[in-house]
Amino acid sequence: MDHFAYKSGVLHAEEVPLTRIAESVGTPFYVYSSATLEHHYRVFSEAFVGQNAHVCFAVKTNGNKAVLALLARLGAGADVVSGGEMRQAIAAGIPAKRIVFSGVGKTRDELTAALAAGIAQINVESEPELRALSEFAASMGTLAPVALRVNPDVAADTHEKITTGRKENKFGIDIDQAPALFRLARTLPGIDLKGVAVHIGSQILDLEPFRQAFARLRELVLALRAEGINLERVDLGGGLGVPYHRDDPTSPPPDAYAALTREAFGDLGVRLILEPGRLIAGNAGMLVSRVVYVKEGASRNFLILDSGFNDLIRPAFYEAFHEILPVNLPAPDAPREPIDVVGPICESSDIFARQRLLPPIAPGELVAFATAGAYGAVMASTYNGRPLVPEVLVRGARFDVVRRRPTPAEMAALETVPDWLKNPAS
């Protein structure tokens, strides 16, 4: 569910008309509903009542500090994949002891910063990383709380660019080779072996891949216990998807997912770590854009917007679908005609939708991309010299700009021209 609806003929975020935000901050902009974020977090976390579970929001889906602060107030931890995300989570009020650090390429600076901050867990994804972390922790006179991420070789029915649990993926340790690495971890200085981790991909709308992965993980935990390696934590990652299209399957209910984890691990006495992201933030956000031109082509027509794939890259990168809604409610009998919805970027791939059936929308009118709260603003860039999109958080009848649009001067200030180019004679 979400808290975006038409009221008096205008699309609202909670009690705020999107037209009002557009008048204040300009377009394009991202807008988030705090009520939706809170609702989805509570529904997910409450599904695990009675289980020893810790929910860590996946910061890579939406790293806005205000969004993280809102979730922190509800008790969320953070799953981070970079030093920058770790700093952002801590700055938003998420205690280090509720942060898990994942990722295949953590640098020395990132690992030592994580150790210094005292985060809850570092998910190690290879033997070289394990040995490096041992060296860093020992040199600092501390212990690194470690879970080894295994790759269960389970196929998830999702886009090839967001599947992470197959043998050919770069993530994790092959599950058949994992026992040897667990044995090694117990012998290395500076390593405090806490658990095992897994993450098989993103935007998964079927529980069966999770069932298969959890069964393999359970077998591994039991086999390690038989050797005397008694793990206290099982990190299950994230991956639960959301429907982007009215014809998509519905998301698996958190209750059903929680029942699956109880079935697999309920008798093992382990602490579960859960890393939802898209499920919390996806439906909580929209990207709002203004129509610049309606262009009649030789074979098709184009709705040209002031947002491009630098603002929302998912359609170009993943062939992703987003509902496109006129902000002003069209008449019930308005004809729907096929039109390509495109941006201003100088790339042929800057297309949001091909031959989408839409009512007539005139230049100057607003459209909103639904389900854009996850992997939207975090993946934006300044390609073509375009500024990053502002982000707005709504609560009831008020809204606040939680990331403003940088000015051209601020963007230019990040770059310098060396002296030898300023003086042609030098």
C-alpha cells in the first residue's frame, strides 16, 4: 500500500498536493511519504514478533538521511555496502551496534573505519578479505565481528542484473567451499566468528527461492555445529520485491516470509538478521516531472520530460516498468493513446516507456513515476551537467526538502583548473 491518491482531481502525497511541491522546489523532484515508510517497516518487523530477529534497512535502496532517521526512530538498524553509507547511517542516528557491513570490495579504510566505529557485523565474502580483516583487527588490538557470506547457488526469478546467489555471481563464498573457510576463521587473530550470511538477489516475488536457500543454509549450520563451530547469527539478507505493474504478482506477505524463517531456523537458537530495502521504500516514493514538449514523430509520438535517466535510471538499466500517472486526474472518458515517454539526455536509451497508453498530457503539466522510492535518487547522477534531484519528505499536511537541488556554482566548485591551463604561455 501507499499514501499517494487523487484528491479534488490532483495527485497527493498524504495531504500535500504534488502541484504545491512543484511550485515550491521546481521539477523534477523525488517525494517520499513518511506514513508509507512507517507502515511498511512496522508490518515487516511485526511479522517477526516472537523470533529473535533484528531488522537492518538496506541503505543502498534509499540513503536519504531523513528517511534513515525516520526508520531509526522505529528501531531499524542498517545494512550498508560502503563507508559512505555507514557514515550516513550513523549520522542519521542509527547506532553502530545496529549496523551490518556487506559487499565484495571493502577497502582497508572502510574496514578499519567499521572496526573503529564498533559496528555489529562485517559480512566477509572471500578468503582474501578474511585474511585482510584479520590483519587490520589484530593491528588495532580489537576483534572483528564476522559473518561469512555464502553463495547457495539458488536461482531467483528476477532480472539477471540483480541476482546474487548463483555460482557465476561475484558475491559470497561457494557453499561447498564454505566449511573450510569457517575453520580458517576460527584460527585467525582478530576474528570473532559470529555467523553466516546469505543474499540471493532483489525484487523476488516468489518464496520458493528463499525456501531453497534457507534449507541449504540450515544444513550448513548443522554441519558446522557437528564440528564444534557453533554460530549465533544467521543473516538472511533481503530481496523481497514489490509490484511495479498492475499485472505483477503481489509481494509475498511478510507473515509468510517470517513463517518460512521460523520453519528453517526456529529450533536453532540463532539470532536472525534481516535486510529489507525495496519492500520498505519502493512504494513510499515518486519522481515528479514536468512535460517539456509533445513531439509528433514520423512513426510515433513522444512525451518529452524534464527528467532523464540520470534522475531515474531503472528503466534504461533494468528495462524496469514504472506506472506513469498524470498529476492532474484526467477525465474518465479521456482517450488513451500510445506514446513514448522520454527524457532530455543525449542518449537513445533515455526512454522511460515505449508506446505507453496515456491520456493527453500537455506541455507544462506534471507526471509522476510511481514506486520510485527505492533505487531512484540513490542511483541518480549529474550526467549531461544536470544537478542531482531534490528529495522531499511529506508528513501529513507538511513537506520538507530533505535534499535540495545543488546550484550550478556549487557543482562547478567541485572542479578546478590547474594553473598551467590558466596561463597559455606557461
